[in-house]
Amino acid sequence: MMISRENVHKLYLLTCAGLILTGVIMGITSDGYLQLHRLRSFTYQSNLTMVFGFLTMVVLYKNENQLRLYVLSNVLLITTVTGLVYNFVLVPFADAPVFHTDYVNFSTHVLVTLLALLNYFAFEEKGLLRYKHFLTGLIFPIIYWTAFVIIGGNLDYFPYFFMNPYLIGWPLVLVWLWVLLSVFSGLGLMLLLHDRAMGKALKILAARKNISRKIK
């Protein structure tokens, strides 16, 4: 019996959620005991966002569901920025270990991004995303940045060097905020333009197939 595309997609989403959740659990228990403070990092929070998002997308499977589109766009943005910032900012500028040092690093900083992108390109219906879907993707990073920049001094904890005003100064912290929001916005715009272009192309292709069928 043939497995439907819908069931294949749901299985993919569930498998991805399980893989990423496993990486998170391994990361917060890697030294033999539970280290919940690691969940304060944007990396782990973005990974958990994908886990929750993919499970939500299984429940709200129909592509035309608006809530599902918001979840899809947020997962795409947050996980992709996680991969980009870690591998192209923290590794070269903050001496963070490269992604292939261990499985947890690979899972949380590369695999999560690849799985989210593969889901979109291979499974999701194109042409449904709008500006409003990607604009909501800025909410989480703004709240995260604001919370830790404000209370980081009291906690004696700043997740990343570019969020520490005592290390690099407020002007550079604000510059980094602008850079990060620009990355989120630019990436969202690129994904939106691609989604629209693919949606139009697929509609044209479908129309041509219908015409050819009528001629036959």
C-alpha cells in the first residue's frame, strides 16, 4: 500500500522534532547531570522552538491554516539565523568550537537549520507566505535580546559577547542588534520573494498541464 505524501511529511516532521529534541537533551546533560541554565542560550531556545513548531505543524497540517504559516515562517527564520550566527559570527569571532567537534554541536547549530530548510523546500506548499508571517519572526529575538541585555548584569550572564554592554559598550551592542535584526529581516524577505516566485511558477506549470490535458 502506497504511503500518502501527507503521511510522509508528518513522519518527517515528527522525526525531525525527535532528532532535535535528542540533541537538546544530550546538550543539557552532557556532563552527567542536568544543566538547565544552558537553556538560556538562543541556540537551545531556537532548537526547542523548532521542536514545538514541527509538532504544531503536524496538528495543524492543512497548509492554508494561518497559524501554521506563522509557525512555519518563525521556525525557518529562527533556526536559519541560529546556524548563520553561530557558524559565521561566533566561530570566527568568539572562538566557539566548530560544528563538527561533537554531535550536540552539529545537531544544535547545523542539523536544525538543514532540517528546517529541507522541510520548506521539499514539502511545504509554495506561494502562501506573506510579509505578516515573517514580521512576527522578529518578536522572539527582540524579546530575547531585551530581556538578557537588561537583566544580564544582575544575573552575571550574557549569552553572547555582542549582547554584553560591559564588554563592548552600549554603542556596539546597539549596532549588533541592528545587524541581527537586519539579518532576520533580509532573510525573511529572501524567503518571501522565493516563496512568491515558486508559487507563481507552480501555478503556471499547473495551468499548462491542464491545458495540455484538455487538448488531448
